[in-house]
Amino acid sequence: MNKKKKQYYFELIDVFQFIIKWRKKLIIICAISAILSIIISSPWIIKPKFQSTAVFYPSTNNSISSALLTDSRVKQKDPLEFGEQVAAQQYVQILESDYLKGKVIKQFNLVEHYRIDTSDKEINYKMGKMYNKNISAKKTPYASIEVIVLDEDPVKAADVANGIVMILDSVKTEVQRRLALQALSIIETEYKRKEEEINSIKGRMQELGAKGVYNVEEQSKAITELVGKNGMNENIRKIQDNLALYGAEFQSLYSTLELQVEQANELKKKLDQAKIDVGGNLSNVFILQTATPAERKAYPLRFFIVIGSVLGSFVLACIVLLFIEKFNHNKDSLIS
């Protein structure tokens, strides 16, 4: 154990001796590296970029009518609820979709802003690369979403970040409205068909009513009482025959009508809800932090660039000098 410690101690001394021996060259190399990194990271070569961040919670509600008009006895979705992990992931997917990116690029004229040649055959590739480089969205551990924008203009960065949140809200509303319109069309068709069925049943029941069949149970009781009091006659026999002939049909029509009316009432409720979903509008985002123009640049971080460059140059120089020293030592050994 002591031998290992002693060996380590002497190796550490050798390192310091090596650095002291080549200190002038190392200082010159590190100084040149620092000067070059300062020049390269200067605003004249690398344009500084400012970062703006907008933070919001996504809404978990997709239907206004379901949230606001559901029976109080039934568990309903709170339209003010937010913070679900699944909803956050869905919103991130929308933010990463080409459809939303296209709207952002068009609204803020990013092709011209990023100085991309419109006649370039790879304009979409280059635009997408610049977009992904400067604009990103991520889900936080608290199920909120951050929209982060880097730009040479701090005001532009803030405008784009806030604009993306608003565009996301409009895209989500647009998708919901499209689905609501489809649902409205289906329910309207079904409701009209149900009304036609009800009118058809009512028409047939009116025909039976004209033949004297309008309430089989009550009419049967009345006929029994009349026969008991006055005996059978031609009118009573005619009514009795009609009841025997059409009574079962009338009862079936009456039961069917009740069921159809109940279904029509349910469809009417759904129709009213669908109309609300089409015409109504609830925000899909709960903004926690509005993006503001940054006062300090976020990129490049010159201090870390200079430090990293100097350390890298120092290590690389030490390796090169070590090889040179080793080579010279071996050369001297061969000569001697």
C-alpha cells in the first residue's frame, strides 16, 4: 500500500515537473487559444442570440358541452382542470407537427428572417433545420410545457414564443371544431331520420284512429260495460271487430312511438351539445409565463467557450509535448 502511494506521489511530481519544464510553451499556447476563442466568439463572427421562454399548462377538456352541460349526477370533466401528463405529451406532439410549424413560419415570415434563399431547392430542409435549431418545446416534470425560442433579436424571440402558444391554441380549436362539425352533421342526419320515423308512426296511428282504434285498453273496458248494460248491437260489434283486427298493431305502434320519442329526445340533447361545441370556444392553454424580451444573450457563452478552449489546448499541448519528449528520449538512447 505504501509502495503504491509512493509511486503515485512520484508520478504527480513528474507531472508538475513536466508542466514547469514546458511552462513557457504551454503559456504561449494557452494565451493564443484564449485570444482566438475570444475573437471567434465575438459578435462580429458569432451573432449573439437571446432566449425567450413561454410556459403554459394544457387544458384537459376537448368538449365544451360535455364539460358544462353534463348532468350534475354524472362525473364530468372540469373545463378548468390542467396538469395531466398525457395531455401535455399530446400538446408537445402538436407543437412538433409540420402543420403547426408551417403556420409559425408563415405568420412570422421566418424564411426571410433566417435569410434563406426562396429559390433554393432545399428550402424546406434548411428551414426545418433552422426551426429545430432555434425553436423547441418540452414537457416539464410538472406537466406544463415550455416553448423556448432563440433569436438574434430579443423582441422577435419573445414574439415568436408567445405567438406559438396562441397558434397552438387556434390549431387545437380548429381540430376540435372540425370534429364537432362532423359530429353535428351525423347527429342532425340521425335526428331527422328519427323524426321521419315518428311522423310515420303517428300517421299510421291517425289512420287507425279514423277506424275507431285509438286506445285499445280503455275501449275494451268501455265495450264490455256497454255490452253488459245494453247488450250487443251493430255499432258495438263493428268497433269490437276493428279492435280485434287493428288492436295489436295499435299497441305495437304505441310502444314503438314511446321508444322512438325517448330516443329522439336524447338525440335532441346531443344535437344541442354539438351546436354548442361548433359555436363555442374555450381556451386550450393556461399561460403561466408570458415570454418577454431577454436582457442578456443566451448564446454564445464566451466565458465557457474561452475556458473550454484553453483547457482543451492545454491538454492537447501536453500530449504533443509528451510525445516529443518521449521521442527525443528514445532517440538519445539509440545514439548512446
